[in-house]
Amino acid sequence: MLSEVEWLVKEQDKIGNILKKGNLILTGAYGLPIPINDKKFIEVTSSLFGNVSALFQ
């Protein structure tokens, strides 16, 4: 994975975006995005990763 981060740093440097200490690099998503529309409470259960929930107000 470090070679991919090195590639990212070099590519960003080419366009003038210098990555700095503390920048967050997201390496991907677990699944496809799911629209929440007007739902107020979302709960996700995963046997592999655990549970998470969010309340939108």
C-alpha cells in the first residue's frame, strides 16, 4: 500500500496539491453508496466490521 501512497503524493504534486502531515487519505469504500433520502436514522450491521448508526437532524 505504501507504493500507492507514494504514487498519490507524486500525482498530487504534479497539479500543485501538496499533501501535508495530518491530511486524511481515504483508500476506498466498503460498498456502494446508498441514498438515505429523508430517513432520519440509519443503522448498519456488519458481521465483519461491526455496527454503526447515525441520526440526522
